[in-house]
Amino acid sequence: MINTLIDKKNSNYYYYLLAGIFLFSISILDVVLYSFFKINLTIFLPDILGLFLPLIIGFAGLHLIRIEYSGIKTIDLINKNINTNNFNAFLTLLIIFAIVKAAPPSLSWMIFDANISGDSKEACTGTGACWTYVKVWFRRFMYGMYPNDLHWRINTAFILVIGLGFFGFFLKDSLKKYLALYYVIIYPIIAFLVIYYLISGGAFGLVWVETGAWGGLSLTFIVSFFCLIFCFPLGMILALGRRSNLPMIRYISVGYIEFWRGVPLITVLFMSSVMFPMFLPEDFFMDKLVRVIIAITLFEGAYCAEAIRGGLQSLPRGQYDAAKSLGMGYWKMHIFVILPQALKLVIPGICNTFLALVKDTPLIFVVGLAEIAGMLALAKTNPKWLGFAMEGYIFAAIIFWIICYAMSKYSYNLENKYKTER
Amino acid sequence: MNNKIKRYIPQILTLLFVIGLLGFFTFNAQVNMDNRGIDFGFGFLNQESSFDVQFSLIEYSGSHSYARAYLVGLLNTLLVSFISIIFCTILGVIIGVSRLSSNFLIRNSAAWYVEFFRNIPLLLQIFFWYYAALRALPLPEKAAPWFGVTYMTIKGYYIPSFIWNNFDIFLYSILAVIISIFFISSYAKKLRETSGKQIPLFFISLGLLIVLPAISFLIGGVSLDFEIPVLKKLSLTSYTYEGGIGLPPELIALVLALSLYTSTFIAECVRAGIQGVSKGQKEAAASVGLTSNQILKLVIMPQALRIIIPPTTNQYLNLTKNSSLAAAIAYPDLVLVFAGTALMQTGKAIEIVSITMLTYLSISLAIAALMNWYNKKIEIKEK
């Protein structure tokens, strides 16, 4: 019986295909018309049946289309990918319907009914999002309370730092051997000086801007950048310490790493704000931002160490043996043989650590630094702009998403590249 | 001799450096505390706390001690972690399996779900749910019931509470089920190994799990009542629900954000685990004559779980640590109650922050130790 049916389907597939496509299009059409234009084709049916009708029709259509091999390229592609069996067809329909249903309200909220003109709350009259809010507050979200006419200093500093970062790629081949030296030691120092003197000022005729005024997304970048360049050497020392064969050094490194990995960052930040002042000499004042950067560096150094240890471990033992057989000592072996190879391997791992770091920096909001989350909280409670929390958070989420997604893709690609190179 | 010196000198120097650093900090702390008139000690834990906590699992009021406040915070942290772990595991497994689906749409929606929720900072997600999404919920008097008896309002989620009679008898019956399942399964294993016979263990356990508690209801005098939340007028315009359990919006926002965020990582662990089992294993099992259920249960799952469980536990640990972000939306967890309010009142910065950190550290170390033990147990024993 079933066999004859299948045979029939094979010989008359053309008709089955037409019927299936017809049913499937009807079901999609029904959902699209209803969700986009509020036209209800099934108004004459009882409610509950009208709800499930497109699902049933579409399911029947997909069932008719399904065949092992039809000879038509598109149909085969569909059958292979979204229509392999009844369960898959059902899920396919559910996903398509969910997308179609969710698209109109979110699109109209975000784009069609949204407002971006004007520069006050009154400009927002529609039912959609009020992007005017984001537009008006844009500079605050980006630069915090930094004086408006000095924003060029932040921009210049970032451009310089990024430019210096790419500088290594243009070095002459004869200088390439100093590349690691440049990135690990010289670059952090130059970057630190650039950011310190350009953004905070106080020298070369630039006006002093105290760190309390820094904020917004630029503060996220500053904090994560400094933490990265400081936690890298720390992590390297700890990773070497953890793999050392001197027991005391190993225990101290393991203890350090496991301690910081075991506590949440928020308690570390609390520690930086209430415990650090206690631990320092009484007349020694340390800026809040500096304290936070030190705390995050100590914290992130432990994670960095684990990433670097992964790279060290993945080097074959032969490298160590070969270096030792040439009569190299511990430091010579590590500086000239082990680390140059291992550091290349740990770039993806470091990238992931950095990603986690960027995602963690909004937390500095809890100790009172007006990072982008802090600026959002400030903007949302501003009496002139009440009720636009949604827009602000979506804006911040989009920015972070783009940064983090790009970074995760980059590290993923690197990982694949090194996997094949080895 | 030369070698010995080479080995000892760096170690001694490092040790001296660490001890010196710690000594420097202790000395400074001593001086600073003397100057500010604070004395070091944990006596404050017994003092009356005189602050209130909005949401607590155990009885607590301002007249209780700081130690009790610590316990309230710790329990709240564990509560939110526990609920989130359950949700994120369910979600994570579904998404992880979906990522390997043969269906193009399912595979890609799962992939986009992971990319979407993984790449937005958790704090922003918590803020989004708490300040934006949950604020759009209706007021108590306008809320339509969900499933007839629960109410989702801007003031929280109100669900019926259970009122048990003779709860201990019910508990004993559950205990009896667990013990008998343990004995039956060990018997079944013995039977399988000695004579090759198999008994339907799963159905026997399921039957026991239904029958014994049912008996406790019928004979043991156990009964269960529901207390359904009822709308109550507080003042002219303000309403609230009374009776039942009210879950505060902070808890809901936190659970939502934590489980959505962590589920992406768990999904990746699950996917890696299933992909990590080589195809040959499945084919070999099939060629030995195992049914597809047996292949999944006896061949694929044990190997996949070996890969899945360690990183997943790590994610649970991360979730527990991340639950400390609760402090940002004023959910009374350990950090907010103890490292926030209690610290403000007593000024015992060093003691309180170290207790908080040590608490998290001991949770982490305990789970890590458990994990090591488990890894030792399941590792492939090569001959």
C-alpha cells in the first residue's frame, strides 16, 4: 500500500509538487497578510482553527513536496535542508511563522514608527522608538562628562594608539625580530603615555581633565586597553611560574591564579574601592580609576595566565629538549625558543580573554565610574528624558554586540589559521 | 652545590617578596585602622543589623544579627543561581542539539541565538530586562492571569503557594523511592553482568516514583492545598496581590538574563561534546547489534558527557559568580546585603569584603574539587 503510494508519488511527482507548492504558498500568504496588513483570510473559521490552519496547510504542502530525489535543483535543496522529515517540516514552519509574526511589530517600533528628528522629548510623538533620545545623548554615551570641545583629544588618542598598533605590520623584515619586543614592552609604554597626556592633559598646553569626567564608551576602551596591556606581562609571569619546577614558585602562582579565578569581579571592584585605601600608606592617594584598573588587571591576569599556559602546554616537548640540548638556560630557552612560538598560539586565547574583559568593563559602574552603563542610568533618570530606557539599552547592546562579535570572529579565524598551519 | 643554590635562591626570593608585600599591606592596614579608630575583628557578626531586606527565604528582620543577614544574602544568591542553572541547562541542551540539526533554519536560528546573547555584556542584559522589558508589564489591577492562577505584573510574578499537610510522610516516601531505585539498579547491573538478562529499569523506577508518593497521599494522610494570590486594594490607586508567593521583578530579570546568557555557553559545550564522539563509535555499536536507543544510552552519551560535563560545570560556576551582578539592580544577594548594606553600616571593609570573597572562593573550590574527582572517575583508563 505504502509502496504503491510512493511509486505513485514518484511517477506523478509533478502534480504533487504543484499541489504542495500551492498549499505551502497559501499558508505563508495567510500568515504574511495577517501579520503585515491585518487581513484575515480565515475569518469565517472558528478562532482556534484559524490559528492552526496555516500550520496544517503548510505541513501538508511540505509533505507533498518531500521526495528523495526530484531532479529539480531548488526542490532538492529545500527537501534536503528544511524538509527531511515530518518533524523537521513542522519546525521549519514554526520558525518561518515566528519570524513573520515578529517582524512587523519590531520593524515598525525600530524603524517605521520611530523618531530621530528634533532635539527634545517633544519630537517623539509616534508609537515607535525615540532615537532622538540616543541622538541627543550620543556624545554623553560616548565620552561621558568629558568637556564637549575637548572630544578631539580622545579621538586623536584612540587613532594614535590604533595606528601605533598597526605600525608593527609595516616594519622592515630586518627589524621583524624585534616585533615581540615592540608589542610587549615598547608599545604599551608609548600607548600609556599617549593616552595619559592626551586625554588627561596637564602638560604641553593641554587643559587638565580629571578622571571623574571621563566616561561613556571611551572609558570602556581605556579601561579594557590598559588592563589588557598590563595583564599580559602579569599573565606571562604567572603562566611561567605555574609551569616552573620550583615548588614554592609553582604553589604561589597556582594560589594566585585560583584565588582570582574563584571570586566574582564585582567583589574585586568592591575591594578596590574600600580595601585598597586601607592597604596603602596613609598619605598615599590613588585615583579611583587607577584603583579600578589595578583591580581588573590583577583579576584578569589570572585568566590571561591560563590562556598563556594553554599555549605553553601545546608546544611539543621536543622544543624544550632541543633548546636544552643546545645548552640554553631557563631564560634563554624561554625568550628565544619557547615564548616566540607559544605567544603566537595564545593570540586567540588572549583575544577571548580580552573579549571577556570588554564585556566585564560595564561593571565598573557599580563603583561609581560613569561608563556607558552608568551614562545610560544617568540619562534614563534625567527628568527631561524619562521613559526611554529601552532605546538606550538597545543602542548600547548594538554597539557592544558589534565589537564583541567582530572580536570573536577574529579570534575564531585566527584559531583556524593556526590549526592548519601546524 | 651550585645546582642547589640555583634552585633555592629564586624560591626564597619569591617567598620573601610575597611575605614582604603582605606584611607591608598588613602594616598599612594597621596604621590606617588605628588612625580611623576602627578595630579589626569579627565580633560585629553577632550585633543587631537593624536593616531590612526586601526578599528573604528565611525569617529575617532588622532585629536579627549580621550573621543572619549574611545567611539571607547567601541563600538568595544560591536561589537565583539554582533557578538559573536549571533554566540555562534546559535551554542550552536544546540549543546545542539544534545547532547540529539537519534543518538549515533550525541550525542557523540556534547559531544566531548563541551569537546574539553571547556578545552582549551580561550587565546590559540584566538592565534591559529589569529597566526596559519588565517595566512594560501591566499594573497589578490590570494583569490578566496566566494559566488561570498566576499573575505577571510590574511588581513581580505572583504564583500560588503550596500548603502541605503531613509533609514529612511525603518526604519519607520520596526517600524510600530513591533508596529502592538504588538497590534495584545495582541488582539489575549484577544481573546483566552475570547472566546477561536485562530488566526494564527505567519503567520500574518511574513506576516507583509515581506509586509510592501516591500511596503516601492515599494512606499516609498527605494532602496538598493551593493558596491562590488574590488582588487586594492597598489604597485608592495602589493594588497588590496577597497570598501565594510573590517573585520580585529583580529575581525574574536576573534569572532571565543569567539563563539566556549562560545557555549560549552551555549550548557550545553540548555541541562540542556531541561532535567530539567519533562517527566510528556509532557505526561500531550498530554493527555489534545494539538498537538505536542503546547506542545513544550506552555508547554516545557516556562519551559525550565526558566531554560536556567539565566545561558545563565551569559555566555553572561562572553563573554563580555572575549572579553577583544582582547588586546592580538591588536584588538582595550576598554582595548587596553583606558587601553593600552591612559594610556601609559597620565600616568593617576588610572583614566583610574578605568574607564575601572567601564565600565565593569556597563555592568555586568545592565545585572544582568535585569536578576533579568526577574527572578522575570517568577518565578513560588506558591499559
